[in-house]
Amino acid sequence: LYLHIPFCVRKCRYCDFLSFPGVEPSFRKAYLRTLSKEIQYLGELYNNIYYVDTLFVGGGTPSLLSPLEMSDLFEAVAGSFFISKDVEITMEANPGTLAKEKLNACLKAGVNRLSIGVQSLDNSLLTLLGRVHTAQEARESVVLARRAGFSNISCDLMFGIPQQSLKIWMNTLEELLALEPEHISFYSLQLEEGTPLQELVSRGRLALPEAELDRRMYRDAIEVLEDRGYLHYEISNSARPGFESRHNMKYWTMAEYLGAGLSAHSYLMEGQGKAFQGARRFYNTSDPVRY
């Protein structure tokens, strides 16, 4: 099950995901109420066929949710679906929104895997990307999550960024490895049409690293991670053995999944459910008012 939380503090300069910065409290309240209703509706359709063994809360910035909002959301899931005893529950988090109280609320709500969007540990690159946190805040968020009791922490990193040298990239990777996360995702920056970063590159005000440097960043990262005991189990993901993302593996192996929330996608196999006949991919509207 995937749940989409489309709120964020500020839109990153590379982001084209469906998210809205600085939303009004009334919209946020209405959205979460609607999301809970959709979860209940999906449960009525599919709870007699499926059980939930992975739950991923993505965004946007799900870590913006208050403890009460988080609790209500997970209660809606627990009241609508049979939940596996060993369920993997992942929540995406922005280092600029994490504090001890928020982390404790995540654990209390049942989150047992935290995915932290670090992206870089170089402040100049974080500013260029439009991130709302500093390198120090990113490091502290990993430490705080560990102290709070999280034993499964994933961190996202980005390479191929304008003005990023191989030395800066490898320093970031080494600094992150010193924090010992169980899982690391490392993505080459993709310029999406209409984003501020794409506009700057298209106007010649910024330049991406040469393709060979981009590929070397990727290859060197795999080599370093393997030397430190991380299994390179998917194109952009490495994990300590046993900490591979079970939820994302479903996408990569064509397993079934349900998505709830604005623009969320679903895939169900042939003959499953009473809502349709035949294998089907479907998705929700991206219009907040219509949703």
C-alpha cells in the first residue's frame, strides 16, 4: 500500500513530483480526511483478497504530519486492512522537519523504516538544489533517528549535480557511511521539464557534469558501498543484507500494489477484486479539488 502526502515546506529546484508548499490548514485537513475515506473504500473492495505487508508513505514531505495526523492515518489503514505481523512501514522524511518528538511519534504510529532525503552533505549543493536543510541538519537527523530507536534507516543521495566534483561526491558518501545507515539510494540528477534547475541549465547558467564523470560517480559509489558490505541489489540502491526495501522490490518485480492519495497509482493482477476484470493499472486524479 502506498499513501501520498503532497505537502512540503518548499519545492526543491529539481522536483516535479505532485506536491504543494505552504498549504492552508483547511486544505491539509480536508485532504487527510479524504485520504482516510479512500483508504476505507479500498479496504471495503480488497480487504477480503489482500493483506498489507508493506506500507510506504511518500510525498511531498510526510514528516510534516503532526503526531495526531500520523496516528489518524495509520489507524485508518489498520481499521481497513489486515496488516501482516512483520509489515514494513516506511515513511519519507526531510531532515529539516525531524525532531525528537516527531521521531517518537513515527515510532509510536508503527513506522519501522525511515527514508531520509539527505541528497548531499555539501552546503553549497544543498542551496543550489533548493533544499530546506543544511548538511549538519542532515547528519543530525540520522543520529536522532538512531537514538529514537530506528534500526532500519535509508538515506537518499544525489550525484551528477551542477558544480559537484568527484571529490565532493565521494566525501559525501564517506560522511554518510560513517553514520552507518542500513540502506542507501543514490540517484543521478534528472532534469525535469519546467523545473527551476532545468531552466537554469537550458539557459546556460548552470552546466551538468560531463557524462563520463557522472558514470564514474556511479561506478565508484557501487565499489565503495560493496567494500563496506552493502549489497548493490537494484540500479540505484544498496543495502546491508536483509535490509533491502521490500516495498520497492514489489514495483521492480511486477508485484501488486494499491495507491491512495492524490495522483497515486495502483496495479492489480487479472481476476483480483470486484471492481474490475483483468489486469489493470489505474491512478487517481492530480486535481486536488476533484480529489
